[in-house]
Amino acid sequence: MKVLRVSAVLILITGACLTARAVYLHAKARLAGVLIRRAWEQSLQSGKVHAPWSWADTYPIARLRIPHLGYDEIVLEGATPRTLAFGPARLFSGAHMGEPGNIVLAGHRTSWFQPLEAIKQGDAIDLEWFDQRSGRLHERAYAVAVIRVVEPQNVRLLEPTSEDSLTLVTCYPFGRGPGSPQRYVVRASPVGRESGSPPEWQY
């Protein structure tokens, strides 16, 4: 009986620790999201980039919206493993915001880019970014042109392009399965002309 009681206590303690850790990680992610969005708004108001917290090695550079999915997230600079824990991020190998070429954004299949599972060809994607040189908030509308599941070594859709494009990439299949051997790639093309407006006009 004593052994059973000890085992039961150990199981309860283990369960409590795991639950506390899950709650902590969830609260940490929520707080990070609030700080990142606040840093984005501060950047728009001041005309200078703002890190979401003092020791952050990244900063918000854009806002990505997909109306059909109800998607609205702030994009971070530099798709490193650490940065991707806090939001979708720009791959260094892709074009910079506002520059000609292929802008490539990455996100985790279990969180930031999991909604892409429901995206469809023709869906609208809106990208906003702040240009420090002009002091203006720019917006460009895209439409989804290509959706592909590819092998990791197939990087053709992630390569630089002469035409302007936006590429979103995540691991595949979606969800918290045991493995993600493939990549899910969404390529979108610009629609109409780019527009710019002072940040205070939008916020």
C-alpha cells in the first residue's frame, strides 16, 4: 500500500509540473505576442526599429494579413530557430521588404503558419512594412498563385526572382505529428500598385 501511495504522489507531482510548465509556456508566448505588437506600433510612431524586449536579437519589420483565414501576425526579422519561436520571420536569403524580388517568410507548422493549411489559390494576402528612409508605411496586396508540397532539397520556389513575389514556407504535414519530412510552400504575386501612407494615417 505504501508503494502505491508513493507512486500516486509521484504521478500527481509529475502531472502538476507538466501542467505548470505548459501554462508557463503559454503565458510566455502570449506576453511575447503583446510585446512584439507594441514594438511594431512604436516603430511606426517613431520611425525607428524597436526590439520587443531589451535582450531580443530581432525586431518587427512587417504585418502579414490573410483576410480569408482571419490571419493577422507581425513578421520578425531573421528566421532563426529562436526568432521563429515568437512569430513568422523573414529569411535572410530572400528580398528585403520593399525591394524587388522574392520576399520569403517562414513560420512553424504547429503555430504561426498552421492556418496556411486552409489557404486557397487566389486568396488575398496583405503585407505592410515601414520604410525608415521615407518615413512611410507601405502596403502591397498579393494573390496566391501557387501552393506546393515539396521535398526539403527542392528550394526552387525559395530562390531569388527577377519579378516581385511573396513566398510563405512551413514544414509539412501540419500539426504536432512525429515528423515533418516535407515543406509546404505558398507563392503569391502582387496585385495592382503599391501604396504608401504615413504611419499615423493607418494607426
